[in-house]
Amino acid sequence: MRVLVVNPNTTASMTETIAGAARAAAAPGTSIEAVTSTMGPASIEGYYDEALAIPGLLAEIRKGEANGADAAVIGCFDDTGLDAARAQAGIPVIGPCEAALALASFVAQRFCVVTLSERSRVPLEDLVRRYGMGSRACVRAVGVPVLSLEEPESGAGSRLREEIARALKADRAEAIILGCAGLADLAARLQSEFGVPVIDGVSAAVKQAEALVSLGLSTSKRGAYALPAGKGYSGLLAGFAPVTQVPA
């Protein structure tokens, strides 16, 4: 089984972190191909970054599917471009936020998503409600930029731990979800430190991608995720016109 993991931002070092978590979670016989988007923002923090990251993400998923990938995982906890990717692709596409929330619901009644940037908090609260977890999950933001993870002197790690402690005490969370794919390598360590389940969305997404492929399931092409209707695209987006065109 071949699972494509696409980092929709352009920071290659973050892709390496995401790839490590994906490979650690993958079953024997699952091959992980991790790629970095070639266009878009260096990190995704809020609606503006997310919108401009989608074209690069779609291009990589299209390329990966053409090269034989069996499933795709989006390497951003905002589930960047998830709906568009599912409409485009003939293979399963999994978002880490949706996957992590589903997994958390199996092991706890109350859980908290702890993300980094304050700009990401409201978009993630929107996703929590969309995925039907509004009564069980909260979202907290550490208040540091995503790229601070690349700077050991930033103190991002200690501030993350402080926010997790607040979630466990103030929100009575029974499990923690790491709300940034760049935190993927910290899940096991934090789980040991805090004594509660700590879920990384990339790992959760890989396991659910494996399950779908093993069961022979893919995205329905009836209704919301039907293949895009044939039409021309102009300007910089001309190359994103649907490859397989169907009547509107």
C-alpha cells in the first residue's frame, strides 16, 4: 500500500517531521511518500494562508495519484483543502483534524485540541463543530508562530506543555490532540509526561487511510464530492482545470 503525505506549506524541515510520524504509525507493507508543496506559504496560520496553500496541495495530490498512490493524507491540522482534494481525487483523502477527533472519541469523552497560533484557533473551532464534536472538544492556542518550532530558544515547547496542563485542569480534558502537524514527533513524549492519551493527527490519518484502502473504500463520487464539472480556468490557475471533466 502506498500512502502519499502532502505538506501543504513549503517548509521542507516540517515535512521531515510529518514523514517521521507517518512512517512510525504505518503498518508493515505500507510505503509512505512525503512531499512538500512547491507553492504557497511557509506555514499555515489562519484563513489567508490556508486559501493560498490549496493550489499547491491539489497539484501534489494529483501528481501522487497519477504515480500510483493508494491514498493521500494532508499534512496540516487545518485539513487544508480537504473538500477540494476529495472532489478531485479518485483515492481516499484524509485530513488530520477529522481523523484525530474521530480517534479521540474512542478513548475519551472530553478532549482538547492544543494548537500553536491564535490565528488557527477559530478555524479549528469551526472544524470541531463541523465534525460534530462541539460538545466534547475544546480548542486552545499556545500563542506562538508555527515556525517557532524551528527555533529551540523560542520556548514553544514549554508553552505548549503549560497549555496542555491548563486544558487538563480547567477544561477537564481526558485526552489531548496536538493541533499542528509540526508537533507530530512530540505525541509519545507528551503522553508519557501527562499520563493521558495524546493524539497526533498525522498518525491518526495514516491509520485511517490504511483502513479505507484495506476495506476497498474511497470517496463517493455522488453529490458533494462528484468530479469537478468541465470548464475553463484562467490566468495562474489555468493548469488546475479538471483533468477528468464531467458535465455540470
